Amino acid sequence: MIPELHTQILERATAPYFDTGRFNYHWGRGKLGRDPIFPGLIDHGIFPSNARVLDLGCGRGLLASWLLAAEQIANEGRWPAGTPQPPRNLHFHGVELMGCEADCGNHALSVFGSRVRLAQGDVRHVDIAEVDVVAILDVLHYINYDDQERVFDRIHAALPPGGLFLTRIGDAAAGLPFRFSQVVDKAMSFAQGHRLPRMWCRPLHDWVEALERRGFVVKTQPMSQGTPFANVMIEARIQNA
Ligand SMILES: C[S@@+](CC[C@H](N)C(=O)[O-])C[C@H]1O[C@@H](n2cnc3c(N)ncnc32)[C@H](O)[C@@H]1O
């Protein structure tokens, strides 16, 4: 993504958080400004238009904010020619363990009307139905292995043919970069008010195997460019009938 476009989306996506407090605003700017997954989602055309998206462990709703801000810019005719178009007409339902983060996101993202709705809830128990895309970004390692397996089963059962389960994980086989990401993750988690959690990580091949075993068609790509981490984005799709 060209830097000018990245800056434009960043400004548009984070402005709504300004009124929710300095911390939320700067958190959003840091994350959307530096995490390669956000431009990557648009550059690689990951989200289909018109999708109903369930974002589990959505935090303050930055994924929705990024993609809806990109759509607005494109709809205003200000999207640079020759660059991949953003998805249109997405609707987001986010679920987040920390009620205060869901509240913050709802407050900020009311600028997008009824396109975003965040709620307090637990990824392990939430209803998964009537969705086209389920996103779980940097969250799975907070729930234990049995719960991970049950969540995979429920996502697989809920998605229609062509549906997408998008996740990002840390590759536990990646050595030092993985261990570094764990330290940062624990520090961030602590800063957000969680107790220092145990984490349930796996090597990449293990995540892929767990998804393929259920019939997902899986594609992976490294998604930590420009950071010292070992994160990998996993696209797990239900085959079209
Ligand atoms: C590293 S943050 C990622 C936030 C967001 N997915 C993103 O990419 O910006 C992990 C989030 O998962 C949430 N979380 C952890 N365990 C959860 C659970 N069992 N159910 C719902 N959310 C959970 C945390 O509160 C935190 O907001």
C-alpha cells in the first residue's frame, strides 16, 4: 500500500476514537499505523464485499474502523488508481471480553451507523451464526487448546460455502521472534487490565493441521513485516459447493 493512502486511512480510521480519550486514540494510531496486517488485508483482497463479519476478540473495533474508513475514501473517489480496491458494504459484529473496550469501540464507530456493533462476550461461548467471515486476530492463544478446538468446530459448522475464517497466530516454532512476541503480548495484556495470562500457543503446522482436519482449505502468509515478531496470517476457507 502506498504510504499516502495508508496515512489517509489511518487518519480517517482513528479520528473517531479521539473523543473516547487519549489512550484509546493513541493505541489505535499505534496499532493501525504499524501493524502490517491492516494494509495487507486490502492489498491481498482478503475480505469479500457485502460480507457479514464476526470479529471475535475485537478489542476496540480497529479492524472495522480500518476497513470502513478505507471504503469511505474509495466511495469519495479518492482511492488511487491502480491500487487494490477495499471491500464494500461490510457489516461487523464484534465480541470482546473487556466490556470497556467494546463500549469505547461502539462510541467511536457510531460514525459508521449500524454497520458496526460490538458487544461484551467470550469467544468460547458466543453464538456463531449468519456470518460470511469470522476473524480472530491475535486472540486464540488466550483460550486453552480444548476451547480452541471447539471454536474451530463451531466456526466450520457456521460458515457457508466460500466462507472465510481469518486468523493470525504467533508461530511457536519460530524461535526468538516468537518468544519476544510473547513477552510483548503479556505486557500489553497486563496493561489492558488482564492478569498475566497463561498462553496456549502452537507451531504453525499444528494450527494448519487443526484447520485442515476439519475440511478448511488453508493458506498462510507471514504477517509481521517491519516488526520483530513471528506472526502468520491464516486464511481458512470452506470450499465452494
Ligand atoms: C491482542 S488483542 C487483539 C485485538 C484485536 N483482535 C486486534 O487485532 O486489534 C486480544 C484481544 O482479545 C481479547 N480476548 C482475550 N480472551 C478473550 C475471550 N475469551 N473472549 C473474547 N475476547 C478475548 C482481549 O481482551 C483483547 O482485546
